[in-house]
Amino acid sequence: MSTSTTTQPAVKMVTLTINDQSVTVPKGTTVLQAALGAGIHIPTFCWHPKLKSVGACRICYVEIEKMPKLQVSCATEATDGMVVKTESDIVKRGRKAVLEFILANHPLDCPTCDKGGECDLQNLTFAHGLDDSRFDFLKRRHIVPGVPSTFDDLRIGPEIMLNRNRCILCYKCVRSNKEAFGEYDIGAFERGNAMEINAAPGEQVANPFSGNLVEICPVGALTNSDWRYKIRVWLTQTTPSIDIFNSSGSNILFYKEDHKNRIFRTISRRNDEIDDGWITDVARYGYQLVHSPDRLQKPLMKKGSKQVPVEWEEAVAFVARRLAEIDDTKGCVCIGGLASPTLDLDSLHSFSKFMRKVIGTNNLDFRIDYRSLPEKPDSAFSTLSSQPFTIAEIDTSDVIFVFGSDLVKEHPNEYLRIRKARNFGRPLVYSVNSFNVKSADVADREFIYAPGTEEVFINGLCLAAIEENPGLSGADGLKRKISPADLNSAAKTCGVSAEDLKALARTLINGKKISFIVGDQVSLSRDREVIAAALCNLNRLVGITSRGQMAALARYADSIGAEKLGLIPNPHPDVKRALTDLWGGFPEMAGYHTEGMFSQMLKGELDAMVILGANPVAMYPDHEAVAETFEKLDFLVVADLFETETTAMADVVLPLASWTEFAGRYVNLEGRIQKAERAIKPLYESKPAYAILADIAAAARKPLFSSAREREEEIEKVLACTTVRPWPGDYLDVRPPAIDKDPAYPIMLIIGDDPHHRCYVTEKAASLVKFCSDAYIELSPELAEKFKVEDGDAVRVESKYGKLMAPVKVSRVLEGDVVFLPRNFSVTRANSLVSRKARIDWVRINKVSG
Amino acid sequence: MTFYSPVITNAAEVAGSDKLHLFRYVEDANQTKIETYESHGGYGTWRKVLTTKKPDDVIAEVKASGLRGRGGAGFPTGMKWGFIPKDSPKPRYLVCNADESEPGTCKDRVIMERDPHAMIEGMAIAAYAIGCHLMFVYIRGEFGHCIETVDKALQEAYAKGHLGKNVYGSGYDLDMIVHSGGGAYICGEETALLNSLEGEKGMSRIRPPFPAIEGLYACPTIVNNVETLTTVRHIMERGAQWYRTMGTEKSPGSKIFSVSGHVKRPGNYEVELGFSLKKLIYDPQYGNGILGDKKLKGVIPGGASTPFLTPDQINVGLDFESMTSVGSMLGSGAVIVFHEDTCIVWAILKLIHFFRHESCGKCTPCREGTGWLEQIIRRIEHGGGKPGDIEKIEDICGNILGRTICPLGDAAVMPIQSAVKHWRDEWQYHIDHGKCLVPTRFEFV
Ligand SMILES: Cc1cc2nc3c(=O)[nH]c(=O)nc-3n(C[C@H](O)[C@H](O)[C@H](O)COP(=O)(O)O)c2cc1C
Ligand code: SF4
Ligand code: SF4
Ligand code: FES
């Protein structure tokens, strides 16, 4: 869905000759890339397509006419008329000399090295037939003190082992960590041939992207403890898949052992339009949850007070019968459903059809963590979240604005993309949020607005834009619709100075190509419609989308798919029409969205729920979800991979197959449809959601689809509808609601994902647990000082609604009266502290003594 | 008042000359004080340049003078300044390279210790020429006293309004920062210096981009040696024409040579370029001959990274072209003299040990090659040399030369190559007999 209106300036081309072959490339291309593009192979060790060239290893020598010395092709720009030879005698001799230098100190331990079979050095050495060494001294050895192993392996991170003897000092690990990820937990120490790679003093290599370091190490110096020594790479098969923990859908590859139903590792499958070949640790190690011993193996049914294993037939028949009974006695308005936006398109569409055709209700939703939802489908926020956004367009943007997002936690992939834009271009980057975030390290400036003043800040930006350029159309009309309507009071309320607002407005007015990202502080806010209205006004005033892109980014692997398939009570009119055409009807009732269903449950007016792959008891941002809400249900059926807080309350629990166990399609935040192939057969008795729903429908004698083909055709038809909603035709009212604040609760609580976890499932991935195994309270150094706490001390966090205890982690990022609590751990349920009716989650904290 | 370090100079000769200029006041212990410096017309040139000349005029004058960099490579200074992009919106930086760590070189130190204001004045003029408002001096970490002296001079210059906001009411702001190095030879190499200044590990960067285009913080940057910048002050005081009356056509001006090793009178001497190497070693005013009146064995004329000259080659002018013509280089002007009792293997072992230790480790040939060379040379020196070792050394040197990111790799192998060429029989003797042909009769402590 690439809809960027800006066109790239024409690139100048240059033509050179490589090995008698004429090659034309854009100016600025390196000789190496020109050669690779023309299918001519040149070996490399230190070069990486997404990092700056450093010319360190010197293996990529080429001969260039008129240049007396050999040149490193990775750092030499191709110019017109250049004549390059990549395989001349002198090149071969030069390359061989480098190889000899590298091998001089490289242990020849290939048979015991885990990289064997996929090692660049091993391959090149074979290619050059070096079988004897002129180096007749003891090889350099980095001994690990206290470890009686001849391998000299050193653990430098929860998942990373380092063998410095094998390291060829290409610095790719250190460089990518710093350049691509903005992390400094690995470094090069000492100098010259005493140089060694190691973790930063006193630290572990444990950043959210750390697994990539292993992947790009050209030799076996860095290995994953996840994969090493388990299997030789030539005994594996690979399956292309995508990262379903992330809304970008980074492309990945699963490795499984031949003839065995087990995945052994994940690596990236570079897609330059999406991920540049970098994946998060969550994407890399997340597959482990598939093999967790905690997987649900068989359907469970509540018999008496206990859930007991039953056969599928019994469970399915029971669900069909109970739903039919409730429909008969109470009516289908009393049945609701929630499906996770991480499910595949087939499952999501089956769910929609099951709820609407089999049960006949519009009580369905996929928005599992939104606090308040608008009744009308064409709200300001739906406009904002339906806007097209193209990840790769970030690369060429000259202004990048990140609003209300803790980017590394919410959109790690886009964070890396902005870093790259900063490394290779000169965009102006602004990070604007109500608390300090790590991703602000890519920003030219970070602005912090007062808690709950998003819309005031955006109003201020509009007013500043008008002051900067009074000619902007409709300025007077806008001023009548917003309050406060003068720049200085807006500045005062939101705490960002009028000068700063003006400077920001100027960049937005002057930017040639803008990428404007709206994050969770807006999407998950109670008042997101008001904030979205302010953002619509801003776009109308300064015309951001006429010079780029602006969107509230989708958060889950298939959020856009769910939206496009109409998994909300009142879908886009085109979608509704398409579904009506396909099914010959559509439920009349208005239907309740997630929050509506909650309220109905609390009132005792919703009797049955069908939940697929979601855990609202633990994840829905409301303390009441934790308490009685679900107990009030007559009938609850939940399909999931694991037993969860929600399955615990269910009458029937069905084992769900994971995304690795069947072929599924997912729509990423750009609207790109991608496929995750089946890597392994479903484990135990688990089934994909679409199959479960088909079974229940069949048991109810209302078959969902006559064939898989019919299902696919229906999906095609629905996806063909555009769900992009037009911007409002006029300025919208933006009247900021009052912020509730009780002096007894002075600290703002932020709930989100730990950088090594997503939602509630990653607790089951052993490697991710090594990075972070339990909840913590991350607080600013000021608060730590104030409460006299250090890392590991227990604190009690208390809100009007609940309290919990967790150990402290003193933040390197947060400042002021803010604490962060991850929502990923079952023993510490963050949602017990919050109310869906609150704009800001205020808490107080106390040190727990003893 | 005494000097921190008692270095022999030819200040008296310079004072008596109407041309030589760098060392004119270096024996005056009060010269570090701004009052003394000003009493000799100090900062007058800076004032004149800032208030009456355009930056391009300064560049043109320095170009006309033919001044070539004194840091080692001899690159024409005015031409380098001309590479600064005219239309870049980024700030420009000037960095004075005072990391002086090339073995044998100790000339910048004399300037900083004894005439720091001359350097600051030269820097200010150069900064103005390239449109820089913030300049740095990166001083070798071991030179604690230089750092103190320069820092004190800097405070004085600020106090007197030679630096700071709106200098001399011209509207031009100029600030200066003194930065202490961390003790690595490689940080004298300009790109490693810039990395170090940025707080990164001191490792060289590949060129292009050259610092003039993307240097400090990826902004246009000029790196010049202390002596170069100090000379700029004198050129702007007396003019390019005057400067060209010294030296040779292609190497105009004067330069400081640091004479060390087996001479009777080691010291720093300012002489015109083209001055006879032989005279510098033997003339009583300068080196005053070989220690113990022994025979000369060889000379490294331009710092540890330049090839050896043999006694028959020293009748040569100390200028860039003449040095190249005899197969060596002028380098930083550190003349290191070896007499007949020096075992060449021993001397080369010291050198390769230094370069192996100082290699930044970024590129493979230098990092691995220097280590390998040191091991081979060490075993030869200690009697364990093997047949074929000399050929291996030559081969390894060939695989390093011209194959590295920065010139340190070349610097490490050029003296070795020349030593093997000139004294091959000595190497062979060492391997065959397990001991020196020339017993070394002195020890380093
Ligand atoms: C290994 C190495 C060490 C160097 N050390 C110094 C030094 O200590 N001082 C210096 O001025 N230049 C040194 N240089 C030269 C600088 O890289 C650079 O060329 C010089 O500072 C430029 O100044 P100039 O143009 O005034 O000569 C060194 C170069 C190399 C390769
Ligand atoms: S550990 Fe691997 S990636 Fe890092 S420098 Fe060594 S060889 Fe390169
Ligand atoms: S030549 Fe030596 S010092 Fe220079 S970059 Fe390479 S390793 Fe570093
Ligand atoms: S790949 Fe070009 S120098 Fe390493």
C-alpha cells in the first residue's frame, strides 16, 4: 500500500566495467555493491549492507585501473569509466595474504565449532585452498579464568557465548550494536593484536536486538546458547515465516531438524522493505514457546469445579450445544466474542463469520487493550489508524516525528529504521511523549509534555503553526474549535514552551517529506478520540500527509487484517456491504465492542463469550477485568496455547495451534499481506482457530465454508475493500477533558511490554525469560533517591484500585515522577492497578522494608 | 625560572637570524606569559588578520607561501584548507594535532612548553581562514606539563580578549578547547585523533571521506600539526614572499629537526629546509658528531616510520624531495642516529615492538602482520631464527605495505624493509649463528 505522494529526485547513474562486464549503478554505490548486483561475487567479512563501510578486514580487495594499490571494494565508490578486476592474479594474491593473516591466529577447531557449515571463513579458506600455514608460533589464546575448558568460551549475555580465539575482529558486532541498535553493551577492548571483543564492563549483552550480533558474526566467535551444539546446520530444513510478535511482520526463517517436529532456531530473512535483516530477540527466541511443556495438549472441560481433559468431539459438541441454548433462551445479543489480532486471516475471518452467521451477533472485537472505544465507526481515531504507512519511506523522510510512543517497546523495527535514516541521511527527528523514552536517542530533540495533555500539545502546535504562518487556510475556523485557543496558555498547560512549539511547527511546515508516527500514548488513551481529533486538525492545517505519511501504527501482527476483515461491531461500510453480499445478510443489531462487552458482562447482561488467543483477564486495562467480570458469565469458551488467567475461568478450553504449525497469512502495519509457512505439524492435539471454529459450526449444523477455497475467496473479496477513511472535511472540536489527579497518588504509571516480551505468552519462551523473568518497577533515579531504593529492592505500588509488589529497576531513561511496569508476567498483573475510565494511571509507591 | 625539561635548542642562532623564527624566544623563560609574548608583537598578527583580511586572503597567502604540513606527510597546508566545502551549512572545526608520539620527535613539545601563545595565535588565524568558531588542541596525554602550560596560556588569551565572543569587536566568535589524549600513538593519526576527540576508541577511519569533508562529528574539519599552525602565524606576520626566501623551491621555509640517538649533542634545531643532513649530525652547533667518535651505521631521518639511510646517503638536503630521492622521507623531522655498535636486528625488534603495540587493530594486515613480524624478529634476535625467515619477513612486509587503512601499516614495515635491504648479511648471520654480528654494547633501561 505504498501511497507516498512524494517522488524521489532522479538519481545520477554511473557506468563502470567489472571483469569486462559493463555495469550501471546509481551514483554513490560502492564497487562491491555494483559487483554483487551484477552477480559477481567478492568475499567480505567486515562489510554489512546496512552498516557504514569501515574497510577493516581487507578481504574484499579489487584491482582498479589507474590505481597503483589494491582497493577495498566495500569502501570505494563506483565512478564512471572505472575498470575493475575482481579475480586477477594480484587480487587473488592480496586476498590470500589477508586470509593468511586472519588464519594465523584462528584456531582450527572447525569440527567442534558451531558455525561449521555456515562459516564465511571456512568457506573462503576452502575456496582458496589454503591447507598449510606459514605461521609457526603459538596462536593467540584468550583464556577464560576459572573455566577449565579448552574452548575458552565466555558467556557475555543471557543467550550469547563468545569465543575470542575465533574472533577475526571484523567489528560487525560492535558496529551494528552501536550504529543500528543504539546499544553499547558490547565493545572492543585493548589495542592492536591484543584487541578483544567483550561485554561492556559489568554488563551483559542483553539489549532487545542482541541476537542479531550472533547472526552477523562471520565466524563462530559469537554463538547462541539457544542453538549451539544441538544440531549441525546441514542436518536442518528451513521454513520461511514472519515475526508475529510485531506489527511490522519482520521476515524470519525457522530451522527444524530433518524428520523431526521441532524448531531449533530462528534467523532473519532480510526484507529491505520491512526489516533490513534485523529482528528483535522476541522474534528470534519467541518460537520456543511453541515447544513449552506448558502447551495445552487436549481440550479441557469443566466438570464439577475442575477442568478435565476430554476428546475434541465431546468439547466441540458441548460448545455448540451451550451456545445454541443461550441463543435460544437469552438471544444472540447475549453472546460475544474476542479474537486476538495476532491470529491469521483465515482464523479471523472464520471468527467473524462464526459470530455473525452461526450465532448471529455483532458483539465481536479484536481490540484487546483499548480503554474506550467510540460508538461511531468513522471516528477521528479510525481515520488516523487507517492511514497508509510505508516503513521504507522512513528512510528518505527529512522530518520524522514520533508522538506518544515508547518506540523500542512498541515498534522496535521502526526504531531501527529511524536510526538508519539518521545514519545515512540527515532527517530531523523529534520524539514527543509524556515521559522519557530510550528511542529519543535518535532524536534531535526530545519534548516531554505534561501527563494527559496530548491534545493540548497538538493544539499548541496548530496555534504555533498559525503564528509562524498566518496564511494557513482556515486558521480562524480552527481557533474557534479548540481550547485553549491561544498559544501561550496551550504552552503553559502542556509544559512545552511556545518557542519550542513554534520551532516544531516550522519543521512540520517546511518538511519536504514527513513521517509522523502516533503511538500507544494516543492509541491506548481513554481520550484518544479527542487527541486524534487534534491530530486531524493539525494535518488539515499544515498538510502533513500531502508531504508524507501520518498514522497511528497498528500494534499487532494482524491488527490491520482484523480491521480490514471487519472484526468490529460496526465495520467500514464497504466491508459491511461486501460481507452482506457474500453471506446474504448481516446481523441487524448494533453490537458491542470490547469495552461495551465488558460493561455488559459487569451488568450481567452478557452471558457467553468466545475468546480466541486472548487473555483479557490479565491484559485488559481495567482492574475489574481481574475481578469478577468473567465469573458472571454463564458460559465461557477459550482457545489458547496455554492455560491462562482467562482459561482458568472457562467452561471449555481448547488447545490452539501456534503460527508455526500451519500456514497462515497476516497483514502488517503497512497493509502488506505476508505468509508464515507451516514449519512443523501441530503439536499434541492443537488446532488452528479456523479449524476449531469450523468444527463447532459443523457441530451446530451450520457449516462455515464449503471448502478452504471458499474461505479464501471470501477473504480476498473483503480485503479488496479499502478501509482507509478520509480525513474529516472540517476542523474538529478539541476540548480537553479535565485530568483527574489525587495528591495521594502523585506518580504516573506506564504499563507496556518489556523489551524482551510481548503480551502474556512470551513468558513461556525459555530464552526470553533469561533476559527478564519477572515484573519490575522501573523508576527514575530521582524517585530511587527519594524512596532510598536500589536495583532489586522491593516496592509496593498502589493505586485507587489495587496494589502489588515488585522489585525496583532504576531506569537509565525515565526522569521525574514516572514508573514503568511490564504487563507480561502472570504473577504480577499490571491491570489490577488501573481503570479503563482513567486518563492517567496515578499511583504511589512505598519501599517495602526488610 | 627554569624550564620543565632542559632541551637543547639553537635559539641563539635563530635569534641572530633575520629569517628563522620558530625558536626565536624559546630560551626566554618568560615567553609563556602573555605580557612577554605581546611585548614581542604577539597577537598583533591575529588582530591584523581578523580586522583587515578576508578568510580567502589568508588561504591565498598560505598557499603562496608553499607551506607544507609538519606532521609527517608534508601536505600543502593552503591546499588542504581549500578543501573545506564552501556551501556546507555544518559548523567547521580546526584541530591542532599535538599528539606528538612519533618516536624521536619532540619539537611540538618545545613550542607548547615554551611558546604556547605562538601556537594559539597560529590556530586562531587558521580557524578564521576556514570559518571555524570552535577549535581544539589534542595534546598527547603524557605531556601533562604542556597541557597545563597551554591551558594557562589559553586562559590568558581569553582574559585579554584574543579569544571568546566578538574578538576585537569584529563580530567573530572563537572558542578553544584543550583536550588531553589517552596515551596512544595512533591518536596522532588524524582520523583516529578525531575518533578519540569524539570519545570513541582511537581507531583510524577509512578515507574518503576526508576530514575536510566529514571530520569531527561528521563536520568539515582541518587537522594540522602544532609546528604547521605556529608557522602560519609567522607567515601571516611577514608574508609569503619572505617565507619563500628560506628553504627550497618545493619545500620552502624552515623546520625543526629533533636529533637523537648516538650523537653528542641531541636537541631540537630549527634550520631551513634543504639543510644538509650530514651537517646537522656532525656540526658542533647541532649534533656535534657521533657519540664516542664511533662510526656512523645508519640514520632514520624522519621519525621511526621512515626508511633507514646508510652513511653514504647522508650527504643530502633535508627537504621533502631530496629525502624521497634517496629512498626515505622527511616525515616529522626526527633524525635518529645509530652508530656502528648497533645490532640492526635488535634495533628493528625495538621498532616493530613499538608498532605492534601501537597498531590500532582495525585492519587485518597491520594488526596480524605486525604481531607476526615481531614474533619472527624476536626469535631471530634471541637466536632462534630459521632459514627462510628473512624471505618471510620480506613477504609479510609486502603484504602489509599499501594494504592498510592508515599509514601506520606502511610506517611499521618501511624501516624493516630498508634494514633488511641495507644489512641483509647481518640478518643472515643472526639466523645462522644465533647471535649478533655486531655485539650491542649498550643497554636501554
Ligand atoms: C601513525 C601516525 C601517527 C601520526 N602522529 C602524528 C603526530 O603525533 N602529530 C602530528 O602532527 N601528525 C601525526 N600524524 C600525521 C597526521 O595524520 C596528519 O597528517 C597531520 O596531523 C596533518 O597535519 P599537517 O598537515 O600540519 O602535517 C600521524 C600519522 C600517522 C599515520
Ligand atoms: S565477534 Fe564476530 S562479529 Fe564480533 S568482531 Fe569478532 S568476528 Fe566480528
Ligand atoms: S594500519 Fe594499523 S593503525 Fe592503521 S588502521 Fe590499520 S590496524 Fe589501525
Ligand atoms: S569487506 Fe571490505 S574491507 Fe572488509
